[in-house]
Amino acid sequence: MPQSNISCGEPALARPLDLEETRLPMGEDFKCAGREAMQIFERCLAATGMVTRTDLAVTTRDLFAIIKGLVDSAGQRGEADRRCLRPAFVGPCSGT
């Protein structure tokens, strides 16, 4: 398994890397996929009734950030098999 150069004890390095990542140019298809994902998350959260309308936008962005963190972490570990990754995302998102 490939080792990451970023230590778990080094969040100070991760923050600037995340910031710089946002500066990278994104294609329109990537932007569109992000917007669609946010809309899906928002609809799912609203359907639960657990999030107030005033907190919905912030909660949706937080959920997106959590999922991005899971994906980034899997990539750092070298995960490539979608069958292994699916339970990590489907279970928490479906409440199972």
C-alpha cells in the first residue's frame, strides 16, 4: 500500500493544500457534477426533517466536505476498488 507523505499529525499542511486545490481550474462537467451532488444532498437532508430550512445550506456544504474527506482519505490510502469503497459511502449516507 502506498504511503502518504502527509502525516496524520500535520493538519497545518493539509489546510493550505486544500486551499490550493480550490484554485485549480475545473471543467464545466466537473462543476455541473458538484452542483448536482449538492442538490441531491440538500433534497435528502430536507426529506429527513432533521435539518431546519435555515441550516440546510450550511449542513449540505458540511456533508459535501465530509464526503470529500472520505474520498481524499481513500485516495491517500491507495484505494482503487469501487466495490470496497461503496460500503464506506452508501452505509453512512443511507443511515444503515
